[in-house]
Amino acid sequence: MFEIEINIKNINKIMRAIPGMDTLLFKDWIKDYWIKAIGREPVKEILNQELAALRHDILNNDLDLDNINIEEELKSRCIKKFERAARKNLRRVINATGVVIHTNLGRSLIAQEAIDAMAQAADSYSNLEYDIDSGTRGQRNSLIENLLCSMTGAEAALVVNNNAGAVLLCLSALAKNSDVIVSRGELVEIGGSFRVPDIMAMGGAVLKEVGTTNRTHLFDYENAINENTKIILKVHPSNFRIEGFVTMPERSELAELAHKNNLIFMEDAGSGLLVPGETLNLVGETSVKECLNQGVDLITFSGDKMLGGPQIGVIAGKKDVIAKLRKFPMLRALRVDKSTFAAFEATLRIYMRGELDKIPTLEMIRRDKNLLREQADNLAAKISERINNKARVAVVETNDAVGGGSYPERPLIGWGVAVSCDASVADVKLSAGSLLNLMRENTTPIICGAHENALIIHVRTLLDNDINVIANRLEEIFIGNE
């Protein structure tokens, strides 16, 4: 009984020692730093949460009450929450997966020239919708139309916020309540549950499926045409590939059929390739220009995939068809902002000069395998030097990928570094899964691959300073404070 009374008195004394909110807000470590870093209201919210948690732990005797320093305990708890609140939600990460256009990691990296153009557009006024020559209102699409037409051979072009928006605009403006013929083998679903049938329904078009999953003939399209048909639509398979017993009409055949019946032949090209596939060592991929040369009237594609620019959806093709899209009200809802226009124009100008390796996505895809091996050797040497034989480090050949639904099922041969750890080389065995988590928990998260219980660091997608960050993190993991 006596011990209980002492304990209650001790608890009451400690509870009375907990500072109030007004006192805490004037503490130097809060007032001079954290309020400036994250704002007064977020600080108060975190303090309230941690004060409540601290009182709960004291009352439940979950702390060493004989040796507790109330302010230090509270400070320790709050700082962790303050640091998390101060951390940006959209953060830089290191892509060590070997997937160049990694949808989850922001897709394509844009060129430095495009970054500079974005910054200039953002911090100054511009002629976004102003015709400097005439001194009258202009059209923002005119900023890039000539460049796009020059690159693709199209008669006209415009851009919207992304390729899904481009497809939606075309279907809404050109085929509302009308039939659109699509092969069953092209009714694809890509990331984020984007489904061609759903987009068609949103656009008010009536889906007319023809053929089978693996074989669609020209006569399937021909038999489906009726007085309500407006468009024959060809869709890039994006993230899958059908091989074997497969039949699909040539573009030129579909174009001839469409034009004979006064229909629009439209293609959703997905990624959008502005140079011949062979230029990027991507055999079998058809460029936008080639599609238009084969008779496509209207083609849509993304800017932030194989094109290597900002997120944008391009619509290019016949002048009379594009003219109908310009007048359709939905275009305004899908329009692109000034910084994106600036980045896209800068990217197109790099293409025009033929300086493809200035576009990070294209340079990574094209990178020579001998250079990749050299990078892997350098990374392996740096890691080995830092971790003092606490893990196995080996240079390995890897299967990299273009990514972003582009060039599916055809890996890019690359090189990387495998890091594995078991009881024979370290005090504590770490599985590949544990290493993946530890790398991801770095201040700059490092996203890697894994194979046969080894962490795999693909070098194709690493930037210049990433090697040092990776080596430092592995040193922390394996050496720590020893």
C-alpha cells in the first residue's frame, strides 16, 4: 500500500511537470526551427498528439519514471514526427531497377535544356496565348505545331494533358454515338486500369469488336462497317505482345478500307516514337512518321514515354480532322500549362538537331553495353571498398527494360551489381527482401531489384551521383557505427 501511494505521488509529480502548449511553443528548439520549417498549426497538432501519448504512457507505467526527463522524452518523440511532416511528399528517388520509363517512378527524365525552359516559363511572363507579330490573341498550340509537323510529317497537330486525354478528345469530337471498329486483340488495359472500352464509353463512342484475340482479318473490319461507323481504330498493344499464330491487317490495308468508306483511320500509338526504332536498337517498333506515311489519318501518343519529354498527349494527322478537334469544347479542359509547353518545345528542338543523347530516356535506352559493364565494375569496386567483406558483391548481367508499356517482353541486355549476405560473410543474415527495404528507407530512397536472394543494382538507370549515395547506404547497412 505504501509503495502504491509513493508511485501515485511520483506519477502526479511527473504529470505536473509536463509543459503546457503555450510553454512548449516558446521553447527554442520549436520556436526557432520547427515552426519556421513546417508552420505553427502543424507543430501544435503534433505536440497535442505526443502530449496525449506521453500522458497515456506515464499513467500506464510504460516508462522508467525514476529516470525520466520529461522535456527530453517529449522532444525525442516530437522531432521524429516533425521530420516526417517536413519531408516532401514528392521526393527524389534513385532508380536502380533498370526500367528506363518506370511508371511508378515518374516515367521519363527530361533533358536539362527542357528543365531550363520550364524554369524560364515559370518565373516570367510569356507569349503563351499572344501573337507577338500581330499584337493580338494567339493560340498556345501554335507554339509547337510546326515542330511536330516537321518531325512527323503530319499536316496539323495539337497537344493535351496526356495520351488518354488525346484518345478521349478524338472519340468525343469525332465519334459520339457512332461505331468505332477495334480488333479484339487490341482492347488493351494498361496501368491505372485504363481500358480502351472504358475510354470509348466515356467518349460516347459505340465499340464494335471484330476478329479474335490473336487473329483479325481485313474482312472482319469490312463486314463490321455500316452507316453508323465513323472510325477504324488501331491500338498499340502497349504492355503485352501476342506471338505465334497471329494475323493483323497492315496499316496500309486498313487505311485503304477506311478511305474507301469515308471513315477516319485513327491509331493510338501509346508511347510515341519520333525516330526510327532502329535508332534506339528497338527492332520492330514503328515511328509516328511511318504510321502516318502508311495512311493513318489521326495518331495519338504520349510525350513522357519513349519520346523522353514531359507528360503530354499529342494528336497529329490530317488538317481537316484536327480542325474539328480545335473547335470541340473538351479541348479547353484538357489543355497544357505553360511550363509543359516550354519543356516539350525544348525537347522537340533537341530532336530537330539530332542530339538524341541529350534526352536522358533515349541515352539510357541506347547506352552501349560495354559502358554499362564499366559502370557496373566501378560500382562493385566502390561497394566492396566500403563494406569490408560484410557481403558478397558481384558484377552480373541483367535484363533491363524500356518500360512504360513500351517494347514489351523484349529485355534490354544490361549490367548490374548483385549484393547478397548470409551467415558465412556477416554477423547477421540479411535477405534480399530486407536489403530492398533498407535501401528504400534511405534519406534518398534507393529502389532496386532482386534475384535469387540477392539485391540487384541495375546501372542503366543510375545518374552521375547515384553511385556515391548507393555506396554510402550500403556502408551504413553493413558497417554502421563499428
